[in-house]
Amino acid sequence: MSVELKLPPEVEGLTVILPPHLAEIFERADHELREIYGQSPGVAALVRMWLGYSSTTRIRREFEKAVL
């Protein structure tokens, strides 16, 4: 079983390593935004927005999915 690692995006001096399933979601969202609106802020900006608008409940849910 091979594990594919993607280069982590730089987020204001903090390196974030996304699991492949999350990286794919952000890449897909970036692609969809470009198709629909002709532009996107890019994957790193989408990650920052996701972190900025996340709630403790959603963070806990992601943690539980990762470890349970």
C-alpha cells in the first residue's frame, strides 16, 4: 500500500500537511470555482478560509473521523 504525499501549502509561515482526501477536496473546489466563476483564490487560500470559518464541532468531527 503506497501513500501519496502532496507538497504542503504555505499558510502564513505555517506548513500544513493535508491528508490526500482533504487535498483532493480543495483541489476539486478550486477547479469548480474556476469553471463556474472563471477564477479562484487558489488551494492555499481555500484552506485558510476553511480554517477561518470552521467551528469546534466540525474540528472535533474531523478529529474523530481521523482517529476512530
